[in-house]
Amino acid sequence: MTTLQSVPALGTHPASGSLPSRAETRDQLSRATYDLLVIGGGILGISTAWHAAQSGLRVALVDAGDFAGATSSASSKLLHGGLRYLQTGAVKLVAENHFERRAVSREVAPHLANPLTFYLPVYKGGPHGAAKLGAGVFAYSALSAFGDGVGHVISPAKAQRDVPELRTDDLKAVAVYRDDQMNDARMALMTVRAAVDAGAVVLNHAAVTGLRFTRGRVTGAELKDSTDSTEFGVDARLVLNATGPWVDHLRKMEDPNAAPSIRLSKGAHLVLKRTRPWRAALATPIDKYRITFALPWEDMLLLGTTDEEYEGDPADVSVTEADTAQILDEAAFSIKDQQLSRDLITYSFAGLRVLPGGPGDTSKAKRETVVTEGRGGMLSVAGGKWTTFRHIGRTVMNKLASLPGHPLAEDMEPMNRLPRKLPLPGIANPNAVAHRLLVDGPAPGPRMAPDTARHLATHYGSLAFDIARLANENPRLAERVHPDAPEIWAQVAYARDHEWAETADDVLRRRTTLTIRGLATDDVREGVEKLLADRD
């Protein structure tokens, strides 16, 4: 294992083209009046900032924690149409989701998304029969214009060849469909980068301590930088509250009498080491509405999710023993016991879905986006699905354009005049990038390992070449952070200089996969902290 003594020293000069310092960013935020201040760096806020900057608005984005630091990096990692929504007759919603899924995975971010085959096992006595599921996956693929093939039914034996840990007792048939998968934290971070490339000014780890008012209208926010306790403020013509589970907390800053507008549903997940290779995912029906997933992801196995109402402090959400037991018990419907040993668990995480307020079972609630305006003119956006993050950004922008008095309309380029499928930074064929990384290594010294090349290609796209150059310039940066993970130290330096990483968790949990692999050891954490501190 890499020891603290072997952590690469970079000197005190960050790479050229690196980000402005936090002090410089705070000064920039304090001096200007922005057209739009977005509070909340989850994917809803990030997407809105991206679209707003594209439209020509002067945009600022702040978050109390890290970008995608909460719910947006705690999803099931799927870009999907939502097969279960067919149960409720939401055909139009599924078709719209498929459109967005295909746009992201094929044109916007093919370097960050990958196709995934799903098997729905049909067991004797299960909630759905083979004929019904077969018809369902056919309809699902039809709503995707058969762009991923035709949903169909296969034999248990054929399915087990791709999923060796599939339980075959009482297994009658297996329905097949296709969706896409991603690393949500990386997708969010690339969208932040796209927003900055379009002109937005962003700052993470900057908490709102109060709102600014002018004649009763919200016109900015007071903030505190959690890295050094510096207090500063931002002025804006319009403020957007995109704080996810905290949306009502900020609404009460605007209006202490504001009634609750949302409810929360907790989704917990487990990450396990795989005992054997998986070439497909499992989507096992638990009841009429719920499906439990077993997803090959980042060389691991991702299990989940739960769906239960949550009424506590969003900051305290965590995976409980009851969550773990439920996920393993539900996974056991279709997965053999040896793959579900607790000894294989490397990590667990929980996120909070933001749902419209109202009664009823959270598993049946609509995953819709709601935009409201408060008494002080602050807009609040909540809800929605990761898959439709671009659509949500456009929805908010259309709302901005139609506000009474049209305060921003004259300064905005209409959404219908902007590129519909503008790609995220680094867009490239990941297979081609990985090949180049392997064959274009430094003349002297060892070439990049295949797993590292593949990891860089599928997490950075063509930006992987910038990381490779860092490793070539300083061979110690080419060393692995942990011997059992593909990440190299150059990624830590890159996260520090180009990806707004301030803390070890920023790097280990969201810029890399070390935490989810269970490899964020004390030595690794201290090494990352040392490298993060090695800056001007």
C-alpha cells in the first residue's frame, strides 16, 4: 500500500489553468450583482446554472457542502425510462424519460454513461407473470423506439450464464430490457464544469446564513465559507432555492410562516464485492409497485433501494441495520446466499428523494419537479429524476422567462434557440481514450495499467489525457492511491486544481471510487489530505 512517506510532492505551484482560489472566487461573488443566484449544488441546481449560463445570464452557484454532496451522489446510478411507471399508466412520462436517457447516454455524455442489460426474473408465486412482464418490457422498448433492441423473454439457463449468482429455484422465465448506468457524482461534476465553461461562478462549502432583502424582495444571500469561516454576501436579481431536502428550510428564511411543501423518502443502498463476474443487472419485482436492483457497478455490486418516508433531519440520513437487513432479504429473492454475505459489504449510503407534499405511500408518489414562487420572490425547485436533469434545467429556465414583469426575459436567450443536446466536457469515445492512454504512455518507465486507463476514460473522457500528462511529468503521481483500486495520485492533484475538491471526502467519495470500494483507509485519507494542502 502507498504510505504517507510515498505520497507525491507537487511543490507549491498548482497546474497551469487551475481554478481561482477560494478568496478570489469570494471576491468575485461579492463584487457583482448576478442575474441568478442558485443556492444548492445538487443536480437540479447545477443543471439550472448550466442552462442559465448558456442563455446569457450572469449566474452564481453556491452549496453548503460539496457539489452533489448529498442526494445527487446517493442515487441508484441509473439513467432509465422507469419501467415501473408503466404500472400506473404513465406512458408519456416513460417516453419522455427515454428521450432524455438516450440524449445523455449517446450525445451529451457517452463518456460517462454505459448501456446495461437488465433481467427481470419471474418466479413461481411472484407478483407478476411471465406474459405480463414480457409484454411490459416489449412496451418499454417500444417507448424507446426500439433504440436498445426489443424487450423479450429468455430462459433461466441463458440468464444464469450472464448472472452466475442468479437463484434458479422456482424460476420460470426472465424478461429482458435495457437502460443505462452512470457514476452520478462524476456526471454532476462534469455538469458543474460545463456551467463554469458557460460563464457561471461556483463555490462549494459555502453555507447560506441568511437572505438579503430589498423592499421585501429576496435579492441575494449572506454566506459563510466553511473552510476558513470567512463571511461574505452575494447580490442577485433573482434567487433560486434548489437545496433539495432542505428546500423548506430556506423557504422559511424567506417567510417564517411558509407551510411545508415537500415530503422525503429515504433510499438506502449497499455496495458489495462481487464473487463472480456479472454481465447483466437484476431488477426483481418485490410487489406490484416496487423493484429491487442488483447492479454491477464500478467492479462492485450495488444493491437497493428502499423507499420509506423520512421525517428526520436530512443531515442525519444514514443506512440503518433495518435498511441493511431489508436490502439483503429482498436481494435474496433472486441472488444466491454466497453473494449476499455481510462480509462482502464495502460501503452503504442513503439519499432522500424529494416528493410533492401530500398523503399516500411514497413508493407510489410521482417523481415530478415542482417550481414555486415565495412571497419574497424567491423561486424554489424540488423533485424530479436524475435521468431528466437537463429537462429540469430547461423547465426552470422557462419559468424564469415567464415570471410576472419578465424581469430576466430580455437578458435571456430563449431555450428553443439553444442547442438541445450540448455535450458535457470531455466528450469522447471511452474505448478510444482508453486505447490511447495505453499506447501513448511515457517512453521510459512503465505504461499505464489497463484498469487505470479504462477507469480514467470512463470517468473523465478526453480530460483523462490531462491526468495522464500530470502522471508523465511526475512519475510518483502515476502510482496507485491504493493497490486494490485503479485510481492514481494524479487524480487527487487534478481534483484539487480543477475539480473544486477541498476535503478528503470530496476526493475519496465523489471524485474517485475509493470510499465505495471500502479503501478509504487512514493512510489513504491522510495522504489525500496532505496533497490537498499542498497548494498556494
